[in-house]
Amino acid sequence: MDKLYSYISSVRAAWRNVLLRVSSWRGLAVFVVLSLTAYSLLRALQGFNMCDDGFVLSSYRQVSASPGSVAYMFLYYWVLCVGGAWNDVFGGLGIYGFRVLEVLVLTANSLLVVRLFGGMGRAGWVASAGLVLVYSRLNWIEVFEYNTFTAFAVLLVLAFMMKTLVARGVRWMFAAGVVLGLGYFVRIPNVCMSLLVLVLVPFYYYTRDKRLTLRLFASAVAGAFSGVALTAVHVWGTGRMPYFAEAVGDMFFLLTDAGNTHGSGGMLLNLCRNWGLMAGLFLLFAACPALSAVVMRRVGGRRARLLCVAVLLSADALIVLCCSYLMVYVVYMLAVASCVYVACAWHHSPRVVYLAVLALLVAVLFPLGSDLGVQSVGVHGLWAAMPFVPYAARTLLRRFDGVRRMVVGSFVALTLVLVLMRGVYDTLRPAYYEPGTRFADVHAVGHPLANVYTDAGTASAVNSVLGAMEAEVTVGDTVLFMGDVTMLNYLTDTRPYLHNPWPSVFGAGYFERKAAWLCRSGEPLPVTVCSRSCYYGGGDLSRSFRRFLDGNRYRLAYSDEIFMMFVPTRRNGGAAVFGR
């Protein structure tokens, strides 16, 4: 008994020590970060993402062996370099290995958020609450990709800028500019992040030091040029300039092509729709709290006021639940509104205003250049903005006392809890195109690199098509994959025919342009694997794809409920590619 009592006492003392460490703001934040990291590593074991994950994985696998076959991915140059290096060293860890890399970047992002909020009051619970909200919207853990890496680069820029603005050190602004310049080549639309220098406007407002403000601006510009120059030297020195030039040519074609979702007009229209939707959501969400304020002033009688407030709380809950399918927009709207409110309410605190302005700029600029805007980038533009949601809630509640504080606090708590619950529920779902829940993802694909679990139907279909491809395709062959089937490109270690692992995303014009160019250059016609939805679809791309197969006399070699495989009856290309 004495030994048992001694053991219990030691465990109790150890637990008390843990609680003591967690009670500090830094300890609390680190504890939350480590917990979220462990949770993400578990979630990464499930969900077989055939399209987005396969898009980048096939590029990482080919960038060393056949960089020209993934030339389009040179638009994400530093992502491609990091992913390719990881594949060279840890490629045998398969899909899960790249998800581990993704979780490591997520953890780095989280620690940068903790660092950014370190000098603010109650930083531990503010940063922790913001991180929990962010992770609740990461509905599935992807492999290492450009949105997460962009967020890392941007958070690093913010950390350097905040150090500059608070300590007024010019060299830190230069460092921020260097990272910014390198970040342009993580994702080309990151050029828009150059507008982060607008934080120098409130800096000048507080300091009234025109000379220092101009020096900081010049340092940022010089740093950005240095980052671009470093990238250019690396691209040139590794002999990859032709592939980068081809990628830039493709980019300009897509920006001017109206027949794809990456055209400049379509992207701008989607972004306007995003912000219009968020403005409508803001008015909708503000209606019930605003009416409650009127009720508290004008409705007589305690019972009548309580009844009205209860009805409005119920209506607020109903609004949140009805908008749950738009939750990414709801979360974005809450974060943006919180940054604006804090920047205005805390005008007496320059540090808070600087960070709120930077977080707001990132949230506004991040969706630029994405085909579906906010829907595409998700919460990756909100790493710095999300902690301002609980920060704004606390700031708002300070403006009230007594019963009014309880009423306003009830609306704030109800909205945030329902948003968080919806996010937690979404994390139980697998990759976005898979049916069912994670409880169905207990089946494995019969391939050593496909070391994550999926549902029975997907596992069976992938195993079948991989078996069929063995008769026609060997490692290193060039294959055309059409539809959301790019993971097959990665698993078979084959080269993408159109120099793009996922060409079907970019429309009929892009497909015809690349296919015609390769056929005219004498490139042999490849084996083609596609999804049935891509082949039988009614859009321009499906019609163009069928004409390509007919014009080059392909024959059907395999078909099931999901996949189709076509083999050319002749291997040489030619000028007449598309049938009529």
C-alpha cells in the first residue's frame, strides 16, 4: 500500500506540475499546439484524396526524374522544391509521409501565431482559441501543398514586420521583404501580398516620422527584389528556366482564356460574389443582436424583455444552423469583421492596431488568384485573423455591464459555439469527395505508397484500375490522366502527358492547346486513364477529350463504374489531333 500511495502521490505531483506550466499563457498555447498536432497526425491516416493530393504528389515524385513532365507546377516553385526534396529523402513513407510534412508546417504556423500574439494581453487563450477555430475548419488533412506553405511564408513576414514596427529595426523589414519575394514563387498570386506594406500608413499615423517610414518602405522593396533575385539564381543555376518559362506561358494563356475557372474575369467575378455573400452574412448575423439592443431599451417589463431576447437567441441559432453549409464564408466574415472592430476599438494601442491591420490585409489578399476565391483557400488566409475573433468578443463585452453584458455575451457565445461545433462535425468527414464518414474509412489500397485508409468502394476501384494498368503501363511511361484521378499518376510513377498532372481543371482550351503542341512536336501518343464522369460529361472539355480519342483512334482497354482506360492504336502524334 505504501508503494501504491507513493506512486499515486508522484503522479499527482507530476500532474500538478503540468497544470502549473499550462497556467502560464505560453504553456497553455504550447499545450494546445501540441494537442492539435497530435490530433492532426491521427486524422491524416484517413481520406484518400484522388485529385488535390495526387496533383502535388505526382509533381513531387517527377521533379527530379522528369521536371519537364510537370512544368506547370513550376508556378509553385519553392513548394515543388521542398516537396521534391522530401520525396527524395522520405518518399518511401508514401502519402502519409507527405501528410506528416503538412502537419509539421501547420505546427510551424501555429507557433508563429503564438509568437505574433505573445505581446498582447491574455495572449495564451486568445491565440489558443483562434488556433482551435482554424483547425476546426481544416476538414481533412491534405498532403504538403501551396496554401499551407503560403500561410507559413506570410506569417513569417508578419513576424518580421511586427518586430520592425515595434522595435523600429530597419533590418527586420528587409528580412520581411526577402521572405515576401521568395513567397511570390510559392504561389504566383502571392505578389498581391506586397500590399502588406500598407501597414506603414498606421505606422506613420502613430510615429509621424516620415523619414523612418520611407526607409522601412525602401527596405521592404529592396528585400522583395532580393528574394526574387535569389529565386531567379536558383532556377537558372539548376537548369530549370525552360520549365519555368513554359509554366509562365501557360499561366498567361489561362488568365486570358474565358473557358476555364482560372481566367482573370472569372476569378474576379467569383471574388466579388464571395465578398457580396459575406456582406450579406454580416448583416444577417448582426440583425438579432441589434434587435436585442432595441428591445433592452424600449420594451418595458423584465419578463417581456427576457421573452424577446430568448426569441432572438433562438432566431440567431437558427440563422447559424441554416448557414452551416456556408460555414467557410461565415468564419471568414467573423474574422474580417473582428479585425476591423479591434483595429478601431484599440486605436490607443499601436501594437494591436498594426497586427489587426496586417491580419486584415492577409485575409483580403489571400483569396486573390484562386479560382473559387474564399472557397478555395479556406481558412489558410485567417491564421493571423482568427485569434481576433475571441479578442474582439472580449473587447465588445467590456463596453457593457450588468444585464446587457449577459445578453450580448449570450449572442457571442452561442454563435461561436455553434460555429465550432459545425467545424468539429466536419472533421469527422473524410476527403471532400468521399461518401460517408470517417467510420467508413477503414479499407486500404493495395499499394505500398497508398498508406492511408479510405472507403471500401474507392479501395476496390483503385485496386482494379491499378491492376489493369500493369498490362499497359510501366514505371516512367508517359500517361494522360483526365478527370479527378491524379493520384494514379503518383502511385504508378508515370509522367503526365500534358506537362500538368491535372489538366482537366483548366478547361477545353488549355487541353487542346497543350495536346496539339505535343502532337506537332512528335510526342508519342500515351495511354489514357480517365474518370467516367470526365468522358461522359456534357461540357466542352468532355467533348474535346472524346474528339481527341476518336481522332487518334484510341480503343477502350478497361472500364468499370469509376475509371476508363484507352490505348492508342498508333503511337506517333500528328497535326490532325481532334476528330469532328
